Amino acid sequence: MPALANDDFGLHDDDVIMDEAVDKAIFRSTIMSSQDDADYGTLLRMFYQRFFPYKMYFNWLNYDTLPNKNFFNREFSFTLASDVYLRYNSFADAEEFRREIERLQPVKIDIGAIYTAKPKDKKQLRPQAFQPVEKELVFDIDMTDYDEIRTCCSGGAICLKCWEFMTIAVKVLDEALRQDFGFKHLLWVYSGRRGVHCWVSDETARKLSNDSRKAIVTYLEVVKGGAQASKKVRLNQLLHPSLSRALDVLKDYFPQLILEKQHVLAEPETWNKLLELISDQVIRQALDERWQADPTRSAQAKWKDIKQQLLASNYNEARAETVMREIIFQYTYPRLDDNVSVHINHLLKSPFCVHPKTNRVCVPIDPQTCDSFNPLEVPTLARLHQELNDYNSPYGSGKSLSDIEKTSLAPYIKIFDTFVNELLKEVRDQKRGKSYGVLK
Amino acid sequence: MFKQKPRANRFAEQTQRTLHGDAGQVRVHSAYPSRLNFYLVPPQYEITVDEFEEFALDRLHVLKALEGAQLRNKSREESKQQLDTVSDKYLPLHSNQAVKAHNVFEERRKDHISHFILRLAYCRSEELRSWFLRQECALFRHRYENESMAEKHAFLDDLQLDWKVLSNEEKKEIFEELVSASAWHASQYSGQNVGLKERAKAFVESEGFFEVNFERVPELVSRRLVYIRNGKAYVPMSEQVSLVLDEFRNRLSKALEVTAKMLPRMDEDERLMPVLNNINKQYLGKDYGAQTKGTAGAVTADEVDSLVAHFPPCMRHLHMSLRHDKHLRHGGRMQYGLFLKAIGLPIEEALVFWRRAFANMTEDQFQKGYAYNIRHNYGLEGKRADYKPYDCMRIITSNPPSTGDHHGCPFRHFSSQNLEEMLFRYGVPQTQIREFTNLVSEKHFNVACTRLFELTKKLQGADASALVRELITHPNQWFEASYKSSKAAEDPNAMQIS
């Protein structure tokens, strides 16, 4: 265990906990070798050994190919199978990172901020000498925030019907971040179960202060208010350009997703919830009575009824349209977990983790083709194992490929490679620009 | 080194000009061409230690008034008026038009010096720095908004801030977007009879725009009040104050950190450090020390329980804990004991009060372990100092309570759940509890306490605005305000006398 060899004298508390945890994990996997738990352990070992893209992962977080402070001052946190949580790990390079991952077999890896010093030295440092300085601007969109509007599933469960909420979120936020804020390097990642993460990795994004992060998040947030508030969207009649652009996306999805797939207007309980967004009680009642009387009325027709009723009740065209927009936004606009984005030292689950419950890999999503992304088809550990065996069996096609390329993980890795290569290219161009500057 | 050099030279040049100006017939002093100041150059005048302290305290008066007005949701007009009064009293600063009637140079010199003294006093911790930064920004904003257009322009020209102004062609290109993003501004500035879109169009047509990085105007970005493209925000010129303020905030924030790093070198100065240390702890109103008579006259041990209704939440909590546990640990005895002393509990009664309170204790234990301390607090033992009751700053910032302790500030030291329970017991409606938790999360403990005072007194039917005009920064201030108002209610004539 190389990590301990250097530290003959003052054992860190963390180290002790760590090794106990490793022992426990090994112990558990030996006594339960026939159960799923152990299967997960073995498969995870295979994953870390043969599939985790260490090199590109390092190049990403290092923002260069030679190790620098972007990487060695970066905090990584690990959750072990025994539920032990280890914070403030840091590594000199890709190799050390790999060794530690393969030794600990974490069930979850979190990425934190880049600090002014190495996070593993935190305890020797004065608090002022250990401050977070940079981190990607991150976003976390979780399906549980949609529980009040989705009718198909709840909690941790997802299906293809509600996944569309995530597709909308990716599209809307991707456009806003690129066009409004000028960011170029966005990595969208499936969180392994029921949500998506976004890592905005431009240099300007990494250097944003907490205040600027907060400003961006508030700018992007449209759906506001807790469980107590029913009306969570208030729009101006004159829509801000960013929201007009979002509305174009939302309008594409709303009829299909909310009216057809989620059946929001099919039952009195859910339609009344939607009608609560109209402040005028008379209108609400009129619509409710009309729909109660005609159970076969189609959702599309009911949707049209709302606007008609508004216009019939002294709403002018602009005001009626604003109410309709508010409904669309409340039912489809992305809902953000703002704490994750606002604080620079907040941790977020790393891409290429394997979700311990679903066994699915947290793979990148290409925002250009996010419509066709299917979370239920994301490779699981068992499937990767199977694919590898199939390929290596005598009946496989037998071409010599890397392990990744033999499996369905390949296309996702390709998205990641493209993302990282674009980042590296920019860094190279910048360096060149700088050296020209010196020559002048 | 290299960066600092030109600045030092510029300053030398400026002092030269100053001297010259004194001798000649220059109307506006060249050291301070405007009453607005970015405080880029430290003052290099000789002042007395007394002046040093006086200047600092005067400025502090203004900053505290600002804080009070801002946070108690006073209307713009109201707080402006209040500020003008306080400024005139403590830190008058007349514009260039008034150059004949007032000694503008002296005023600006005082403003300049006092700012830098408070920088020294308030750079020590993150909490102090952020408080100072907030108040100074508010003060700057207040002054900037009061300034005439011409003065503003002259001031900005002097600063040489490089903001890109959108050319007509560029404006034409993004005209539609600017219009769509101007809903709020349009509704603020134009006539009411035309449609919103028409008004927005008229607004954009007549308005000039700056192009700046979006990080410069976080406030406008988060409220979606400006058009943003490719990381650039297009800020209407009428929002210029946001930009100036951002510039001011950034520079001051950096300067404060630099000052904090330099401060240890000043520790050797025996004259200034005590003053500085005193300033950032300074309570501006009364300190309720020995010279002041007990607020409620002479209070007997028996009367304490009947006065609890006038106690601020921290003291009420200590009292309840004392009654419940029949004991209080040291921190609590100090905080509560000195408070009682200041409301008028004399030493003889204090000994009776505490003796009875510690009901589970033998006489011997009490005499040996506690009586000495009580006499000590009243200046009868040891170095015979007459101790002052703790103010909020001290309660909030020093000696945080640990297990078994009940002292401290409920707003600062209670868990949010316990705080909510306490507020609930005070009868604060559920809808307003959120306001308190927000204040507390932003560290406005005094403001929260003041709000609670206003609210509870309002619940009892008193006219809150008449009770406290400033922020509560001392537990005895709460007591005094509450006690006097109840006396006044009993006897309407008493009001006029006090």
C-alpha cells in the first residue's frame, strides 16, 4: 500500500478509516461471494481495470497533458462499499489516481474544487492557506424535482416518458449556456439513475466567483418556490430573449409530453393542479365543470379551452398568452438544484462512476443527439462483462481492439474523447498564441 | 514593486498640487475634485490620536444608520431622508456648488481619512470585512445617486474606466433582442398609455448601451434585466450606477484583503492599535456602564421575574434556563449577571437573586464558588474594575457556547429549528418566520433581533416606529426601549418628558 509507506509516523485519521474500510469490504466480499453484492464488487473491479478512461479523464481535469495544479490540487472524494466517505483526496498524476481507485474500489467518486494547495495536505495547512479557487460550473437536474408534475413514475424510478423532461433540460440549458454566456466546452453526463449533470469546463467558467455562479443560476432559473407555492412561474408579457428561445424548445415538447404522455389533463386531480396556475377562480371553475361534464374530451381540445376561456373572461390576447406560457414553463422548463451550482467547493458525482443501484455507467450525453439518448440502454456492468466475453470468445469477430471498443461503451467514450480533445486543442492554441506574443 | 511606483509618483504630484492649491485661488480643491471618492490613495496628513478616533466613530454612525435603513425595509425616500440627516450631522459632504459656504476641503479630508481608518479597523476578519464592504458600497451608491449628472461625468472621466459603448450599427444589429430584454426598464421609465413593447422600443431607441462582461453586473443578470450574448451583457446607460458600484466593490474588496495582510506590522504601534480594536467593537449608543443609572431604577431580586417580558431573547433564554436548571455556567452568569446589573439590580440584591436561583446548592458552595464572582462583576473584588454589560457584537463574535452553555445570541447560535420554535413561542406568524431565517442566513443577527422587537411590540399594539429608530446592538437597549415604552403607555405624560 504505497499511500501508507510514505507516512510512517503520523497516520492520518483518514488513512486509518480508509484501511479499515478496505478490510471490511474485502471481508464482506469473501463471505458473500455467491451474492449479487459480490458480483457487483467483481464487476466493478473489472470496470476500473479495463474500462475507466483514466488518461482522458486526467487530461480533462488537468486541462493539459503534463500534470499541473489543476489536477494535483483537485479534491476527489470516494464513497466505499462500506459507506465510508473519504474527503480531500488528491493525486499527483493519472497513474497515482488509477492505483488508488483500483485499490479502494470506490462505489462513487465525487469531484470537488481546485484548491490553493494539495487537498491531501489539508490538515497540515492553516485554513487561509487552503481555499477553493477554481471549479467547473456544474448543473444538476434531478427527476425528483419533477415529481409534482410527472404522473408516470415517482422517486428514483424513471421511464422513457419522463426522461423527456431531461431531454428538454439538456436542450434548453445547453443553448442558454452556449449562446448567452458564450461557453463552449460543455460535458453532459447521465447521472446513472434519474438525472443529468453538466460540467461547463471553459477556463472562464472554472474561474467564476460564487457570486457570478449565483447570478448565472438565478438567470437560468424560472421555476421558483417550494412545496407551499403552487404558482412557480411568473413571466413578463415581453419575454426576455433567453426565455423566448427556451419557449421555442418547450413548445415542441409540451403537447406531446404533458398532454399525451403524462395525461395531465385527463384526471380532475391533475388538471385542477394545472388550473391553479390561473389566478381567476371563476375561470378555473368554469373549465373544471366543462371537463367534468365531458369525460371523452381530448387533451388537445381541453388545452385550447383554457385559452378560449381566458379570452372570454376579459383577458386580452397578450395576457392570455402570458398565462399559457406560464403553464408551459412550469410544466416543462428545467428545474435546477442551485446549491450544487452556486458553491465552488460543492462536490458532484464524477462521470464514469457506476451507479450502485442501477449498475449503469454514468456516461456522457451528446446534446446534439440527446433526443435519442435512452437511459435504459446505457450499459450496465453485467452487460459490459457479457460483451467483452462474447467478443473474446472463439466465435467473436476477433479483430484486436481495445476493451472499450469491444463493447457498447465505445460510442459514449467517443463523446468524451471529442470533448476532451477540443479542450486540449484550445489549450495548445492558447500556448501558441502566448509564445508568439513573446516573440513580438 | 513595478506596479506601485507610478501610483506613488502620482500621489506625490497630487500633494504638490494640494500645497499649490492652498496658496492660490483654486476654488475646488485639487486633491478632491469631486466629493465622490474611490479611495485609491491613502491619506498622508498628520492627525492627532483624538481626531483619529473621532473621525472613525463619526463615519461609523453613518454606516450604522445605512445598515439600519437598508435592512429594515425602509422605503427609498425614507431611508434617503434619514441618511441625509445622519450624514449632515456626522460626515457632511457638500458638493462643488456649495464650495463657498462650506469648507469642502475639510469635509472631504475627513471623509477620506475616516474611510481609511475604518479599513484598518474592519479588515481583520471575513465577517467584519464583508460588513464594511456592504456599508461602504451602500454609502457610495447613496452619494453617487445624489450627485448631479455633470459631477458624475467628471468623476467617471477622472477614473478612466474603460467601458465599451455600443455603436449605432451594433445596436441596430441586436435591436430586437434589446427591446425584448427591456421590459422592466420600459415599465419604469415611459408613459403608461402605450403597449409594453412600444414603450420598450422607445426606451431602447433613446438609450445608449454599454457592452461589458456579464460578471460585472451580477445583479442585473440574475434578475434578467439585460440582454446577454456570448458572455457580454448590454447594460443601459441608466444602469451605470451598477457598473460604477461593481468597480468600487471590487477595488475595495481587494484593498481590504491587502490591508488585512499588512495589519500585523502595525501591531507595534501602541497608540493606534487599542483605538482600532475599540472601534470595531464600538457600540455607538450607550454602553450601559457604571456611569449610567439602572434603566429600571433600583430593581430587587424579587422583581426580576416580573421584568422578563422586557428582556431580549438571549436574556430571556438565560433566565428560563436558570429557572429550569437551577444553575448557569460561567459564560451565562457573566452575560446575564452584567445585564441585570445594568437594568438596575444592585449588588446586595444580585447576591440574593443568584443565591435563590441556585436552589440546589449549599450556602457554603455558593459562597465559595459564586459570590466572589458576583462581587467581582460589580467591581468589589480583584482589580476592582466596574464591568460593562456585554454588547451584541461581543455576544455574537466571542466565546461561542459549547455543551451545557446557554449564553450567546439565539439568532447566531441556535439551530434553525430551535430558532423557529423560539420565534413561534414569541407569536411570530409562520409566514414571517422565513424572513427571520433569511436574515440569519445572511448573518444579519442584529437586524433579525430588531425585527423581532418591532414585531412583538406591534403584536402588543404599540406603534413600532416610535420604539426603536436604530438597530438593536445591545441587549440593554432592547430592555430600555421595551421598558420605557410600557411606562409611557401607562402614563402618557411621561412620554413627553423623556
